Amino acid sequence: MTMGALVAVVVMFIFIPVAVFCAVGTYALCNGLSFFGIQDLGLAMVFHLICLFTLFFGFNVIFNEFYFSSDIDFVRPWPVKAWELVAAKFTVSYYVDNAMQIFMVIASLAGFFYALKPGFLSWLSGILAIITLPIVPLCYCGIISILVMKFTNFIKNKESVQRMSAFVTAALLLGFALSFQILSSKGMDAVSFFFTTTNSPFVEYMNRLFPTIHFISRAIAFGSITDLLIYILINVAFVALLLFLAEVFYFDGFINLANNKKNKMRSLEQMLADSKQQSPAKAYFMKELRILFRTPAFFTNSVIVNLLWPIFVLVILKFQTYDASIHALQIYNLNRPKTVAFFLIIGSVVFSLVMTAINSLSSNAISREGKHFQFMKYIPVSYDTQWDIKALVSIVLTYVGIWIYMLPLGIIVHVKFYYILTAMALSFLSVTFVSYFGLYLDSVQPKLVWDDEMSVNRENTNVALNMGITLMISLVIGAFAYFFFAFFKVRLVLLSLILFVLLAVLNLLAILKSTRKGKINIATQEEM
């Protein structure tokens, strides 16, 4: 498959679905609220969520760009003022972090304009929003980073930043899930009031956090020139505050950082005393695990996601009108056990395919080596062993993360045990296939040059390619299985056998073909 075809797959199965989701969601929300004359509230809701997205993911980008980028020691002695250096680095961070957000903003505005068809000033305000929406959340990130580095000793390196970001993100996700659980227990009316009324707590809190959103939403919805001017002034004020704090405190942060550095080098005797001889395969496997678990960016994006996915499933189920509780599934299984078994088997296949692609354990396995890539060539471990171990890490972490929840669920719902075993076997083949295929994609053109670990996921096209192709395969398999089960009444045993053969063939192709070509890619990869 050519690079153009792979890019087309990513656009078709990742970017287009995200765009459609944003556009349709904004259209439905704003169209419904327009009957009450508060269509700006629907657009503000979407913008608030996008700004939260920017705030969470921009924190690492800003912090690393301001204090831990590879060029900082070279640029700092230049005869430039602190605010000029921060302005330049803020602009770079803006371009890096705005790539996905600008796509979401355009799609959301398309849905809004299609629903309400506003005038010229609204279009002008929308264009301004596309360009300037991430400024305030990124200014928050910049202000927090400057103040933290000036007045605390907490941050000693970029790993500290990533650990703090991972902890805050996990805490917020858990808090959101618990809050939503409490609200939904009071009924959907309570959920609607919390999110979609002008005096709702969520709207009030978010308007205080991002004061620009209220004004740009009104400018777009009602064509208000006053609201547009206030929006511009608030953005200018945030940027001015950031640059003022940078001029006063930015260089002091580097002094604190230098004073906090500690020498952690151990003597050669200590290292030899702590070393233990073991097999090359086991040592390489442990090396891969240590990198993943000890690097906060890798741990957050590739490991912890395998354990947090039930939170997202819970939130999605709470929006459904039917009862999706464990008790309801038990009752449904008593009446239609084969249907429940079918969805368990097909769901495990599709979910395993998608989950393996999402966690990117395999699709950035070689890119994670970075400047240490040559270590793969000169270490006394064969390419076969290294290749299989990298795939094994993806298989183990993904498969355990899926079935640590799915197995108890199947047992509690009383699905017959041989159906559970069938689902587990097909899930394993699905995880194995995507692991080897993603590893091959990363070997074609690994991203070995990066300033921080977040870039291995953010700027690695192999991750997106693997995800797009896997989504395509998942849709085909899911549609194929449902079509034959629902319309042709194919027996579940026969359908499972067909899926087993199909996945076995895909695994055979992935393991044999991609392993051979992947090792050639590694051997011929130019030195950095």
C-alpha cells in the first residue's frame, strides 16, 4: 500500500468521522436550542470542550517548549528579552497544539452555520475563532508553567511535568465519570440542566474559566460587533499578562531549575553489583517495560489507557435510553443467550483491534528508541528477538487490559464459558495481528528525531495510519459478521470458525511478511 493510499485511509476513517461527529453534534445542539433563542449556548458548549482539550494536552507542549526544548541552551544566551523568547516559543507551541483543534473548530462551525445560516459578521467572527480560540487555554498553560518554575521546586525535569500531567488527567477523568454517574442517577433531566441551560453550574464555571467563549459565541450566533471586540480585547489581555510575567520571572525559572538538578550517576562498582545475568529475550522485554512504565508520556498514552477505557464506556452507556446495567444484561442473556454471545464475540474482536491501535504500543515501538535507535543494531540480540519482543509487549499489555474487565463481565452476565473462551481466542488473534502490523508500519519510516516523548505520539504519522487501517478492518469484520448472523442466520459456531480462519490468515501474513520486511527496514535505516 502506497503512502498516498495510507493517508487516504487515515483521512477517511479518522479525520472525516471526527469532523462529522463535531459538525452533526453542533448542528443538533444549536438547532434544538435555537427554539429557545439560546443557540449561542450550544456553540459555547462545543467551544468550551475544545478549549478543555487544548488545556489538557497543551500543558506538556508549553512546559517542554518553554523550559526543556533541545534548543533552549543555545537560544538563551542570545541578546533577546525574556518576553521575546517566550513569544516565539508560544507561537511554536500554538502551531503544534492547534493542528487537531483547528480541524474540530472548522467542523463545529460548519454544523452551526448549516443549522442557522447567520450573516456576514457571524462568518467573520467564525474565521477569527478558528485562528484565535486556543490562545486563552495556551496562555493558562504558559502562565502556570512560569509561576510554577519561579516559586516552587517541584519541577526538576520534563519527566516531573509529564507525571503531574498524567496524574491530573487521570484524576479529572475519574472525577468526570463519578460526577456524571451521580447526575445520571437523578435522571436525564438533571444531566440536561447541568449542561444545557443558561444558569447551569457547568456553563457558569466554564464561562469563568474561559471568559472569551461567551463573547465569541454570541458574536457568531447574533453577529454582535460589541461581543467580538470584547473577545479580541480579552485575548490581547491574556497574551499581555503572559508576556509581562515572562519578562519578570522567565529567566528566574532557569536559575531554580539549575539549582535543583542533582547528580544521580552511580559508580561502575555499584552498577556491576546491582546487575544480574539473564536471557537476552527477558532482558530486552524488561527494558521495553521499564521505558513504558518509567516514561510518563508513554505510560499515559500507551499503558494507562488500557486500564481507563471502562470510564469512557460508562459515559457512553449513560447517554443511552435503554437500561445497560449488569442486571439488565443478565435478564437479556436469559432470553437471548446466543445474541449476547454474538455481541461478546464480535465486540471482543472489534474492540481488540481498535484498542491495540489506539494505545500505539506497537505503532511507535521503534520510534520510541529515538536517538538510541542504533542500540538496536549493535546490541548482541538478533533482530528476530527484538522484533518479537516489541510485538509481545503490545500483545501482553493490551490483552491483559481488555480481559481484566471483559472476563469478569462475561462471567457475571452468565455467558456460557465456551463462548467466553471463543471470544478470548479471537481477541488474542486480533491483538496479535494489529501489534505486528503496527510494528511494521513504524519500521517503514520511524520518527526518531523528537524533542520530547509526547511528540512520538502526536507527530508520528505511523500511529494515525495504523489507527485508520485498523478502523477500516474493524468496520468490515463487524459488518460482515452482523450481516451473516442477523440476515442469513449463520450459526454462531460456524461464524466464529470463519472469523478464526480469517484472523489466522491475517496473522500469518503480518508475522511472516511484515517481520521479514520490517527487519530489512531496521537494518537499512540510516543513522541519525
